[in-house]
Amino acid sequence: MIPAPTLTTERLSLRRPDARDWPAFRDFMLSPRASFFGIDTEAKAFRQFAAELGHWDIYGHGMWTVTLQGTDAAIGLVGPWTPPDWPENEIGWMIYPASAEGKGYAFEAARAAIAHAYGVLHWDTVVSYVAPDNIRSAKLAEKLGAVIDDKAAPPASCKGYLVFRHPRPQTKGGAA
């Protein structure tokens, strides 16, 4: 297993996902809140979760499980997602329990993941693919400073999705 960095923010820890995160992922994917992902069976959720785990071993990076600092319970999944059929490197996000929405966790975790993508992975660009009716994710992308790139194409499996392009984070003294 490839070691993965753990990112920490003011309130969150982002760690490599593992088997203990399966129940929270499955329950979220089978809920109406995850309808944008098109996963409607436990078997499809299992395959997607296995892909999340395998992404780390194949590419050396992937989405992190998001936990509140001091706990180990998964409240979401945020970070790099670069399967071979994706036209560009993506930062994706999902927060599992409805009770965790509206608290800024997705923003905090995504901001850390974007900084990691630019600063550590040395990506030249970062996008997020958002279903057009996923208003909460679109607003989050905009809050992160991303703008819609009408010239960029989403993955074929995400036909009609909006492509949000994220700016490079600024650091003291210049660009990241």
C-alpha cells in the first residue's frame, strides 16, 4: 500500500480511505442526497468504493476520507480524482451526513485538497465536474474561486456537467 499524506485543517483531518469507511460511503451513495452520482445499488456503491481505494495504489494519490479532528468517523470524501477517462485532473467532494452540511467542512477540505494538488502534485490546472442541478456543489465551487469553463469538456460519463476551473491558491509572496 502506498503511504498517503494526512492533511489537517483547522477542524478536519483528511486521511487515506480504508475499509472502515465503507458503511458511511455506502449509506451516502444509496441516499437521495447522492442521486447526482448515479449509483443506485449496493453493488455499484461497492465498485465505486473499491475504485476510491485502488486509485491511491494505481496513481499514488486519491480522495481523502474527511473526519473531524479528534474523531475517526468518516463524514465525507474529498480530493484528487484522475481516472483514465477524465479529460482533466479533478478535485471532487462529497459530505455524507446531512447534519454535516452547511458547516463549511466541504469548503475547508476542498481548499486543502486544491492547495495539495497545485503545491505537492504540481498540477497545472484543477477542475471540478458538477451536475447542472447540483446547486450546492456549484455554489461551493464558486466559493472556492472556481469559474465555469465553457470551453472545457466534462468526462463522457458526465455529459452535460459543468466544468469549474479552480485558480491556483495564492501564498504570501506570490503563487503557490
